[in-house]
Amino acid sequence: MSEQQIDYRIIAKTFAGLEKVLAEEIRVLGGQHIKVMQRAVEFTGDKSLLYKANYLCRAALRIIKPVASFFAENEDKLYKEVKNIQWEDYLDIHSTFSVDGLTSFSNITHSKYLALKSKDAIVDRFREATGKRPSVDKDNADLRINVRIFKNNCTVSLDSSGESLHKRGYRQGTGPAPLNEVLAAGMILLSGWKGKSNFIDPMCGSGTLPIEAAMIALNIPAGKFIEKFAFESWKDFDPEIWQQIKNEAFDNIRENKIKIIGSDWSGRILQVARDNIKAAGLEENIELHPEFVKDVIPPPSPGVMVTNPPYGERIKMSDISNLYREIGDALKQNFKGYSAWIISSHMDAIKHIGLKPSDKYKLFNGPLECSYVGFDMYEGSRKEERPYRTKENQTSSPAQKKEFRSQRNTQARYSDRNQKSHGSNTRGPKRRPGNSRPTKK
Ligand SMILES: C[S@@+](CC[C@H](N)C(=O)[O-])C[C@H]1O[C@@H](n2cnc3c(N)ncnc32)[C@H](O)[C@@H]1O
């Protein structure tokens, strides 16, 4: 087995609520022994998978490679164990490194001290063996080392990403409350959308959701615009494997004729979205419209709407209720045949949408706990005809039954159209575009 094919433990970090979509991304890339953890997914794979996870996983914030785990009940044990790691495999005296420490519920109580003690152990190992030592560079290190200690259990890892992977490299500007790019991509993946039907965000702000949607639809690697990953400075970096991965990903970029639309009532914020879209090279793929949400007419169904409306921190309760009522009215009137997804930390406001959610996930937008709710907007659905009412026997009068049959026929026509234009499976009444998605919590 060549060195590059040796499998090791890898951990991909993410936001709470996105672990399962990330695990699915890793499974598709070939990860083995996948374990869903809190805000992380652990798996095994080789060097090539480590590079791919950095470059292609949309729901990952950071990819780390654990190199040692041990019990460290005090600083002497920590020093001894860190010094015992074969640092020559990862560093030489001409390399630079940095150590980031984080401690919780442990006898070593200060994160900075944890980092300092670990750094001393690494330096002493080199100095004792060679009389020389690698230098520390906090900002631009060749090797970034993480030391985490929880309940005295310590793990030492190498950070293969560098900057957080949400910094995709296309953002030129932001609006008042931009979505984190990883959260935006994770929301789209949670909705089950895979770029096979139209997409719209009617309150798109700086355009994060439409941009992430377009990158999914065109199969553009999440890391396409990232200039350098930390693993490119590693001692064992293999430029040939890396180039091959980038070439393959480039070959897999596809055309897509679906419509991806962003709209917002603010022309000023749409200019920011335009700049971001241009930086991502997606001007041809995303349309922007200045519009109030109540006036938005989406492209023909089937389609998916994903949006991140204001949560009301700076808005009066009556205004926020009105806004969410308007969103609900727009969905009922204009989004028939759509699956609609809304994230908000304002649980009361969500009720003003006036529709029963068919799906619900708990997510965090920064520190705010949010509900991410999905609604199925069936043809002909009205408030009293909730989207989840799909069975003919749930209707009672002959008139209702007749209307149900007509709705069902219309849905069948959409399914046919979907199948013809995208080659996807028939879209049954409870299915969203795309075939599989993780089970909800
Ligand atoms: C939380 S921000 C969206 C941020 C966006 N997801 C991003 O990543 O930049 C909410 C957006 O809704 C827009 N908005 C608020 N009320 C609106 C309305 N009635 N119609 C259309 N857009 C509205 C605001 O201008 C703002 O850009």
C-alpha cells in the first residue's frame, strides 16, 4: 500500500443541525466508518479524501486530522504525551507552526496555557534531538496544531483547512445580517434540493442562498475560490493528487438550465448581491429582482424556495407579524407546486405564516437558536387545506373530492415534466425535488 493510500481518522466540523447532511456528503466522497457526532462527523480516509473533504464538502467548517489522543490529568502528563508524538513526520526545523488550545471541564483550566505547554513540548523534542527548533508563526504557520482537552481527555490534531471553510472567497460585501455560507449550503441540502428544479430566495440580501444554490446546481466545488488550504503547506503534501482532484472537480462542473432567482426589496443590498455573484462567476446563472416578497412571482413549479427573513431584532412585533403573514400569503397565492423553507429565530412570527410545516429542524444562526421549517405548497392549497392533506379519503364532500382529483392530476403533470426535463424520479405528493435527504431529528 503506498503512503498516500493509508487511511487515518479525519474529523469534519460543522454547525449543530448539519451533521447528517455533512455525513452524507462524506459518504458520497468515499468516507469510511462514518460517525455522526455533535457539530462534527468523524470518518476514516486517505490523503486524497482529506483534500476532497476540504474542497468539496459544502457543509464543513473545518477538516482536522487527529494525531494523538490521551488522558492528561495534569500539565506534566500533557507535556510528556505531546513530546512523545512523532513531530518529525509533520514538521522540520525550518517549518513554522502554531498551537491553538481549548480546554473545558479539565484540570488544565486555561486554554492559552494548554497551547503554551504543548508548544514547549514540541520545541523541546526538536531541540533535544537536533539542537535546533522550528519557529512559531501565529498567523501564517506551515502547520496549525489544535490541542483540545475535555474532561482531561486530550486530542491533538492537525488543522488541514486553515481559514474556516465558510470563507468561500466570493464574498465582496454583506448586508445587515448575512447568512454564513456553510449554514446557507446546509439549509439547501437539508431541503433536499439538488439543482433539479427552480430555486428562489425572495429576501436574498447579499445573495448567499442563491450563490450556494447555483454552486450546487452547477456542481462547482465549495472551495473553488479558496486560494490556499492549510494542507498545501504540510510536509507530506502531494501536489499531484491535489491537481488531479481539482481537475476532476473541474470536469464535473455542469451546465444547468434551471432558474435561480434572488429578490429583495432593497436595491442597495441587491447591488451587494450582484458584486458577490460576479465574484463567484455566476452572473449568467442567477437573476436578481428588486421586489417586495408579497409581489414575487416565482418561476414555474416545481421549485424550492429557501429564505432567511428578518427575525425581528430591530423591528416592531406588529411589523414582524405582518411580514411573516405576507410571506404566508405569498406562499399560498404564488408558490403553488413549491416546497418552501424558512429559517427564523422568531417562533411566534413563524406562526403568522399560517401554514402547518411539513418539516422542522433546529439550527443555529450564530448564537440564535432557529427553527428551519418546510412547507409543501401543493397546487390549490389554501390555509384550510393544509399541504400535508394528501389523501383523497381526508376530504369529505363530493366537491372536495373532485377538487382533490384535479390537484392530483396537476401534480402528476408536474412530475412528468420534471422527469422529462431533469430525468429525476416521479415527484410524489410528499416528495421534494431530489431523491434522498437525511432523516430529520
Ligand atoms: C436577514 S436578511 C437576509 C440575508 C441574506 N440571507 C444574506 O445572506 O445576505 C433579510 C432580508 O430581507 C429583506 N426584506 C425585508 N423585508 C422584505 C420584504 N417585505 N420584501 C422583500 N425583502 C425584504 C431585507 O432587505 C434583507 O436583505
